Amino acid sequence: MSESVRAALLIAKPIQHIAPALRLLARQPSVQARVYYWDAAIGGRYDRGFGRHVRWSTDLHSGYDWWSPPADGSAARRAAAVWRRLRADRPEVILCFGWASQVARTGIAYATLTRTPLLYYGDTNWRAAVNGQHPHLRAAVLRRLFRRAAGAVSTGTYNREFYIAHGLSPARIHPGVYPTDVDRFRAAGSQRPADRPDRPVVIGFAGKFTPIKAPRDLIEAVARLPRERPWEVRLIGDGPLRAELESAVAAHDLAGRVRFLGFRNTDELPGAMGDVDIMVMPSRKEPRGLVPIEAMAAGAAVVVSSATGVWGAGDAVQDGQTGLVYPAGDITALTGCLRRLLDDPGTRRAMADAGRERARSFGPHDFAVSVTAALVATTQEARDVHRG
């Protein structure tokens, strides 16, 4: 394809781990991409999960072409502004992040009426096909949306299965990546202290203290670990369950073993994870999950629940190879995974090494290359049909 593709990326708001990938996408000569934000989030926003106003410490807006409607207008006025901008720019292909946001709905309507090829991008896994409110209605709506789409960019094994479960042909699903800045975490992990018999094994959690993220499961699991062994827990994050977690720590007499590190901004996370030996994601529901990949890049062995979307054949976490997977909510099984990694340092190091290597494939460059390939292939097909 000689001429570059005009592409529109519709995203609700800037995302800290996507911004570096968008900068690399902007350097791809075969694509002219513009990002349409519903809310540019200048000055940050209030995050309910963390229970605080968050202004991400990384650059979210420079290095790529983006646009956003006036923030002070009504939803109808902003949607109209998005529509007008799309009509003026006349993209050849649209990549829609999700389908439920206002900007996504506007883009879907525009693509339908103008017959512009539309690709979906997201991190939902196949479990969403049966969970949530009104699952049958939701499934019917998604089937209709996907039937009209040109395809999707999958971000993992179970994300691909999600699209297939909702009627999208496997031939129209392009392989993709949900990126994180793996290089920064690898650099932080290179300073990891050497294993010594007297050094406690550090077990970590990073995320929001909410029921869905299930940090209480980790507290209950470590409470069953042998106390004569040198280990400690570091909880990175904050949220509405903070007081409950502190009470659980006290009730299990774990005050000397568990540290609350508080909220950490984007640029602080690599340092906070750099000496974690075992990172746990015990979520009861998790579309994808970046923390395991970040921890893997930093050199930690990872344990994830079955409710996460980051594991499976060909994905980041492969049970028994690059990490361990246990049934979500099963405290006994989680304790067993932790004991296995505590009791067998050789296995722990082997999984950490394999995970560190596997994490290389989930960076911003991989996003830029895979998205470019999907946009170019979709546009080429549309051009061929038009010419034919």
C-alpha cells in the first residue's frame, strides 16, 4: 500500500500505559492516526477506586495527534462536535476502544452511516459473555455490533475468545497487544537484591483496594503461611477497603509482616515492584490486568486468579511456566501457590526468568506494530472492494 492510511482512534480518556504506544504509532509511516478523546482529562480526574483525585505523573498528551470536544458542552453538543470532526477528517478506518463510552457510540453510529470500516479494541475476556447485568441482552447487542464491524484487534487469548463467542469470525480478529512500559520495569528489576537465606521473600499486591480486586484474599492466604519462614507482604495502592484490610492484618497478627505502601503514581511503580519476588493478582473479575506483566518484566514470579484475562495458551501467564494460576476466590489454592514458590526457590527463579522474557512481547512497540498491521490490512481490503 503506497499511500498511508487515515485512521481515527476513539478513546474515552487518556490512559497512562497507552500514551507511549500512541507516540510510537504516530511514527509509523503507513498510518496517519488521530486520537479522538471524549475527555482530554487535562489536570487529572477523580478515581473512585483509589478514592482520590489522580493526576498521572507521565506525559499523556504529547508526541501524537489528538483532539477532544470542548469540555464545557453538554453530551449532545460534544457528540455533535465529534461527528463534525470525523466528517471533516474522513478517516478510512476507525479503531474504537470499547463500545459503551459516548465517543465510542458516536463513532459506531458514524461508521455505520458512512460505511467506514470499524475495528474494536479492548481487554474484555470471554467470561464477560456470561457475567454482569442483563447478560442475554448484552450478548445480543454485542453480536449485532460485531456483525457490522470490519473486525477486532485482540489483546490476549481470552479476549480473542470473547469476540468469537459473540459471533465475530476468527479470520477478522487481528492479533494485538494491551501494552505496558516493560522496559522501565525491566530496568527497575535489574537492581533486584540477590537471594540470601536471611532476606525475606517479598510477596506483593498492586492495585485498588476494592472487592473486585480482592486484596483481602491475599491477606487470608498469607495468614496460613508458616511464620518461621522469612517472608513479608507489600500492598501497593489504596481504596475503600483500606480499613478492612488493616483490621484483617491486626486480627491475624500480621502487623510485622504486612506493609501498606499507599498509592503510587505511574513513575513510582517500577521502583515499588523492583524487589518484589512474588506478585499476586487475586481479582474476582479482571478484564486483562497489567500488573502481572509489569511484575514479570521486573523479575517477579506471578500468581494470578482464574478470573483474570492475562493467562492462557499463548498469553503472558502460562500456568506452571511463566506463572501460576489458581481458581478465583479459593484461598486454600492461593496459599498452596504461595507455599510452592516459598518452598522451592529454584522453581520461583525459573518462573521469574521465563516470565521476564515473555513480558518483552507486551510493550508499546508491539502495540504500534500490531495496530498498524490491523489498520492497513482493513483499509486495503476496503480499497480493494471499492476498486473492484
